[in-house]
Amino acid sequence: MTGDVVNLRQFRKQKDRQDKDRKAEQNRLQYGRTKAEKNLTNALNEKAAKQLDQGRLERTPPEDD
């Protein structure tokens, strides 16, 4: 009934490396885009917002006389 001996210092270092790798992967997904890709995304977002605003109906408040 003996368990494996674990070096806590090595375990902590391994865990820290895994955390850093996970954070780096998230940053690559979030920030790892080229300037052209960012410009394309911005242009598409602006176009979608413009089309949405074009279809919007303006409501005038009822006039009280």
C-alpha cells in the first residue's frame, strides 16, 4: 500500500508551465491576427451595422394637441 513519491517542487513547476501554455494559447487566439485580418473584420462589422441601421424604422412620438 505504498504510493508514488512526488516531488512537490517539480509538480508546481509543471503546473505553472501548463498554466502558462494555456494562457499563451488563449492569447494567440485572441491577439494572433494579422493587420489585414483585423481590417477585414472591422470592415465587415461596419458594413453589418450600416445595413442594420438602414432597415431601422424611425418612430415619431404622437403629437398632443
